[in-house]
Amino acid sequence: MKTYYSLKAEELAQGARIPLMRLNESGEVFYELALAMIRAIEDNNREGKPTVLILPVGPVGQHPIFVRLVNQRRLDMTRVWIFSMDEYLDQDGQWIPESNPLSFRGFMNRQVYSRIHPELLPPEEQRIFPDPKDPEAADLLMASLGGPDLCIGGIGLNGHLAFNEPQPELSIEEFSALGSRVRAIAPETRAANCMGDLKGALEDMPTHCVTLGIKQILSSRKVVLGVFRDWHRGVLRRALHGEQTTDFPVTLLQSHPDALIISNATAAG
């Protein structure tokens, strides 16, 4: 066993290659993720600048907090561009329907956009999902806006960010240059997701997705990731103390100038 898997919670930040904020409850983690989103928008609004966010559907606990804070603070989001990380595809390579309970587009519309006061919302054309028919379009649009200000996310069992699954056959430089694209979902990712989303109905989990590129995530001026599950214990330790490798993509954030992982007591335990 790698020695970093034996690190105690209080030892995790010592020599960590990515900064760590260690909290107690999951709700604290989600609050910090939501607050990072709020701060990015408020800072840019004060300067009269647009805000470009990359947001996940998984983790999702930050979204209701974000909605509440936006509405309470009357936070103007009309100049905010939201790039959602990814979406599942059907057997024809199209987005699964929004009515599908697995749909990330459906989740964002039901749980986020429909719950923010309409006058505060970004226009629909500023709420972007990568398109499986033209994945590069999201990359070009993001670049034209000056790149992402903030990326919020989680970490998959195999270290994936969005659906940028491990590709150990690629060098770090090659992997880091990958843009948005259609991907087959790794078996361990399908298994992990089906346990949480479909109560183990593995055969009903989609096999393909469209994802924002690792290039777009690494180009974000700030990246904040939240971990909170029991199996995140090993993931967190490898992210913080393992070697940089395309076999565990989150380790590439070890070279990022402003990355942060926020953990609850379970994941750090």
C-alpha cells in the first residue's frame, strides 16, 4: 500500500501538493463551494466584467445554497456565463432527454435556473452545455470570453475531473491539451455513479458522454473541488500526495496556481 493512504486526517495538509481546507460536515463543504461562486460573480460585477463559471452536476449540494444566496443578495447574473461540465448521451450519441432523471440539463433547469428570480438569471444563451455534435464550440466560446474565472467540481473514483477519464497512454502534456469531446465512460465511473443515481441498476447507466476538456478546467483561474464521501478517503490522499499522472487526472492540479480541495471529516478520516 502506498504510504499516503495511511495518513491521518491531521497529517493530510502536511506536504500536500494541492492546498486543502479540512472541515467537519458536508454542508460546510457545499457552503464553501457556493460561496466561491458568489464571490467570483460579486468581484466581477464590481469591476463591470463578465463572469465565466464551469459548474458540475455532481457534487450538487452547493446548488441550493447558491440559489438561496443569489436570491437573498439580489445578485445580478445577467453577465454570467455558466458552462456545465458534461452530459450523458443516448445510444445515438445525442443528449439524453431532459426528462431523464440522469440528465444534467434537466437538473440544472429544475433545481437551479427555475429557482433563481427571473430578473437575476443569465440569458438562456449564456447557459452552456457541451454539444456532442460540435464539442469544440464550447471551447471557442469560452476562450472568446477570456477563459473561465472559476471551476467548481468533485473528484471521481479514478481521479477524473468532469468526464476526463484516465488515459495513461498519453503524456501529461498531451492529456492537458485535450479539449471538449465525446467520451466512453470508464467502467468504474459507471459503477460508482449507478450506485448513487440508480441504486445499482448498472445496465441502465449511459455508456457515453460529452464533456468539457481537461484543458478548459486547467485553464480556469481558480479551481475549487469538494470531497465528502467515504470512498473519497483514498481519492483525496492520492490527489494530495500522489505523483502527477494521466492515470489519475486530478493530480494535474498539483501544478495549478490557484487550486483548492475542500474536505469534510468523512473524506479526511
